[in-house]
Amino acid sequence: RDKALSEAQKARDAIMTQGRSSLLSRVALGDKIRESDEKVSTLRRVFAVRTLQMEMERIMLALEEEVASPPDRLSTAEMDEMALMVAEFGVMDASLRRLISFV
């Protein structure tokens, strides 16, 4: 887990604990709780996107290794499959770039 996410969750939990004593204290802490929830939510999204980026890099390295194989060793079906994988990777990469822009 990402350290910043863990710390934000602990801070949110501490605020929630303060509000357990009474309904009035929960109302008074409402803004803090909301801000804390938003921070945790944002960090979760950032963490998820980072994880996807790392996986995409791993996939890219695997594709590069596949493409580095001498073409004379690959059948036509294997070449077609490789072209399809590269195209699918491109679509996934474009989707990830859109996600990054939202975070």
C-alpha cells in the first residue's frame, strides 16, 4: 500500500473516532470528515492509476521481448496475434491516459 494512502486513512479513522462520543460532535466534525474522505478517495484513485501504469509498463516490456524475436521464427498466425496484442495495448494505453487526466 502506498504510504500516503495509509496515513490518510489513519487520519480519517482518528477523526471518525473523535465523532463517536456523540451525535453533536459528529456534526461538528462533519467538514473534517468530508475533507478526510475526499483525500482518501483521491489517494485511492492515484494509487490505482499508479498500479495500472506499472502493469502497463510490465506488459510493454513483455511485448518488446516478443517483438524482438526474429520474424523468421514466427508463423503468420503468431505475427497476426502479436499485431493484435500491440493494437490492444495501444487501446489500453489510451484508456489509461484518459484515467490519468481525471486524477
